[in-house]
Amino acid sequence: MLHDNDLISIQEVREKVEKAWAAQQKYAAFTQAQVDAIVEAMGAAGRERARELAEMAVEETGYGNVKDKIAKNLLNAEHMVNQIRGMKTVGVLRELREEKVIEVGVPVGVVAAIVPVTNPTSTVIYKAIISLKSGNGVVISPHPRAKKCTAYTAELLLKAAVQAGAPDGIIQWLTTPTLEGTQALMSHKKIGVILATGGSAMVKAAYSSGKPAFGVGPGNVPVLLDSSYDIADAVAKVVEGKKFDYGTVCSSEQSLVTYVQHRDQVYAELKKNKAFLVNDAQKEALGKLLVTPAGGINPSCVGQSPQKIAKMAGFEVPDDTSILVAELDGVGKFHPLSVEKLSPVLALYFVKDFEAGMDVCEQVLRFGGLGHTCTIFANDEEKIRRFGMRMPAFRVLVNTPSPQGSTGVTTALLPSMTLGCGAMGGNSTGDNVGPQHLINIKRIAYYIRDAGDVLKAPEIEERPAQKAKPAGAGTVDRQTIIAAVERYLAQRGVKVRDTEPAPAPTPATTDVIASVAAEVVERFLNQKKLLQSNAQDTDSAGPAAPKPAAEAAPAAAQPEESPLPPAPKITIVDFVAEADVREAIQQNRKIYIGPKTIVTPAARELANQHDILVVAQRK
């Protein structure tokens, strides 16, 4: 009999994953119509019990308020179900007829769903529905402080799914959740993907588990209020978003940034919306209460009413107070209220202009909200675009309360309780995570073209030596070539041997052989003369090399013909710069260098491109 909660939790993980996996093997064969009927039944069950689930969540966790938690439950049981209705997730998703490709949805298997204490029932509805919508099973790991309402919600959804035809066991949940149990769940070999919602440590553990994972980062959301927008409307929407469920939504507004010339009007509108503006002493007390010395959030303040938080900080506020507002003059660790607060406490900044406003908003995002969400209130489209392009966030909301906009209530974004922060926030996606993230896509691709139509070999210019030869040229033997060379040397007055020359080649090859022999011999003799001239002209490096015997022959032995033009004189330079190379390129000449010549890297690179440098040895 086990008594250790960690061991109990680990054993439970093994059993629950096996049950969900066995059920999913059957569920994977369900059609899209069958899957959709099950999702509709789950949504109906969530809507019917929305209030009951909200009351259970507030009673067990102490976070948020019933009214707003009802709205969260309905967001997922109603609005999300409406939005994903008709979405293809299993079987053939689409056929690209012209490309002859068929895309098929393949479930990932079993989803490990980590549920936070701040939004337990709504997150269970969300994760269970998107898991089953995509053909998967799911095992839910509750937060220990929310295990009762989480289990109740999961059981409610399972009953609805089974009644609609789903295999029993397709939804599972842990009744003894521990950290060790959750880690065992995330690393179980039959888990296909992890949906992690919780603190940064939990998200990091999910990404370190060795499994594919979708996690979210913190949301330190800034709001920029521009002069082009109605100030009264903007302030009312900011307060509406900030007070929603006492600030427990990760995309709740954390800082309002506007211009100094609007100070009086903004303060007046905040008061009109029942916001309480704290003084310097109260601001300091709030900072010490909400933020720990290590920079974390005091969990006893998360999701609490503004009245309770004020009382904990040592001051009183009216019973109808909506949020607490503190004006700040900086962002960072020396300004504790500039962090994500997860409570109805809003930081307020006044700046000189739009550019300064964008600077502060970017600082806020980089101080614990990178990649998440930001908001702008403006009617100037150019400013909206500039703000959106600059901000390091994957949800840039315009003229809307932030929690409602980010989760797809007041915008066309996909309804979601998992808001990715992308690579900059350490997440695998910047999307609002939905059913489409919990499937893989198989592609059936047909043959449509020859490889040669795509992988065409480049045209290669044929070299002279590779050109077609006249008939019979390919049969010339070695002796015939030797005879042709000797005859040409004899014409140049060079005697090679005393024996009789080889017989003349056949008429079919005479012209070809004579031409080639002449070209080869002439090139050899000219190169020889060039080297001799070079040796005589460079640095007087000693006596000239003796002339070959052929050149030392008496003048009478030479035929009467025009002498060859003298070989060009060359000069070996000591230094080559890029400018020297460019000049040589323009003049179509070479630059001669020796072993000790210094060539700058830029000059060598350019010269290599145009074959300008010639290495010559000093004699």
C-alpha cells in the first residue's frame, strides 16, 4: 500500500496514460463528423454548468470572481466551439488538385494538459475540447490547489463525450497531483505533446521533458494611448480589461502609457471608472507587498480584489473601487510595479510624445513580457502600423481591452487560453494555440514532372580541344605526331635527330596534325624565350642561363625568315594594393609578383576574380 503522494501520483500517471492511449487508438479511426458531434456535446455540458464550475473554482482557489470566471467558461464552451466548428482536423484536410497533393490530419496521440490555479475550470474545458477536436486523448494534471474543481470539470466533459460516442477513458485526470507526478506525465513515452499553462518553471520543465510542447511566457502587457483616440473610451476599456477576474488573465493590461498633456483628463477618466489613484507612500507599500525581494509575485495577492490588496498594503479604498493605479517614472527592478502583477493593479506613465511612448512600451515588454501582448489606442493608421511593427509581441491589439482582445472575444483571433510568445519568449509558437497545433499533417504527393524539368544541368561551353575532329583524326598514332613535330622544328632550323624522318601522315589527317604540332611547338619556344628574358632582366641576379643548343647554332644554319618578336619585359613588384589591381583590370594587363611580394587581402580577392596576378621567380 503506497503512502507517499509522489509515488502515488507517479503510479496514477502510468495508469491514466495507458487508459487514455488505449481509448485514443480507437478514437483515431473516428470520422470528422463523429469527432465534431463529440465536441458539440462537450461544449453543451460546459455551457450548462458554467456558473457551477465558476463558483467551485473561486471557492477552492480563492482567485478571481464568479462573474468573470463564468465568462471564461463560456469563452471556451461556447465561443471557441463556435469558432472551430467546421474546422477539418482528421482524415483528408484538403486536396490540391493542380499540384496533386492530398493533406491528411494525423493526431499526435495523447496530450498532457497542465492546468493552472488561476483559471482551472476554463482551461480544462479549453484543453479537453481542442484535444478531442484534433482526434487525441488527454490526461489532465491539475494544480494541487485546484484539483477538486479540475477533476469535476474533467469528469463532466468525459461523460458528455462518452454519451456522444467517444471511447471511455479518452479524458483522464490526476487525483493526486504532485510536481513529481506532473514531471512523470510530461516525460511518459506515450505522451505525444504537452500543453503547459502555468509558471515559468513549469513551462521550462515542459520544454525540457524531451517531448514536443506548447508553453506560454509571462505577459507584462503595455498599453499606449495616443492623442488620435478618444481618451474617455480608451480609459474605460483599459479599466474593463484590468479588473476582469481581478487581473488573473496573462494578457491583462499592466501599464498604461500616454502623453503629459493628457494627465488631467486621464486622471479624471480613471476616477470616473472607479480607479483608485495611490499616493507615493501607498505606491511604495504596494511594491513591497506585491513583489518579493527576488522579483517574483506574492502568491497571496494574485487574483485578489483591489480592496483586499489595499488592506494588505496598509490602506483603505472605497468598496466600489475597480482597480488600483500607481504612477511610475521608470521600468525595471527599481520600479517593482512595472512587472506583471496578476492583480487589479495598473502602472501609469506620462511621456512627451509618441516616440517616447513606444520606448516605454518596449521597455515594459522586455521586462518580463517579451513576445506576449501589447495594445494601442489610436485612429492614426500610420502610428498603429509603426507601433505594431516595432513592438516585440505576437499579439498587437488595437482599440480593445487586452484580455478580451487577446483571447478572441473582441477580435478575430482564435479563442484560446494558451497564448504563445514565440521564440523571443522562449516558446515554440507565437500563435493562439488551437486544435490545428495538436495534429501532424501527412502529405500524399503524386508524380507530376520529370526530374530533368527541375534539375537542369547548366550549359557548359565546349573547349576547342573537345570540338569534333575531322574523319580519321582519331586514328593518328604516336609516330605520326612525332614526325609532324620534327618537320616543324626542321622548318624552324632545329635539328632533332640524324635518322630519316617518319613517313608523312595520310592526307585525311595532315592539316590537323600540322596545325596542332605548330601550335604546341610555338607555345613551347615562346615560353622558353620569355623565361630567359625574365632571368636576364630581374635584379641582375647573376649570370644568365646558358642558351640551348638550338639557339647557339651558327647564324648560317638559320633559315632566312623574320625573327620572332622579343618577349615582353616584366617587372616583379614588391607591394600590391586593391587600387593596383583595379588599374591592371582597366588596362588589361597582368601584375607579376615574387615570393616576397606583399599583397593585401582585398587586392588578392579581386585579382583572383580576374586572374591578374602572375607568380614569377627571381633568378
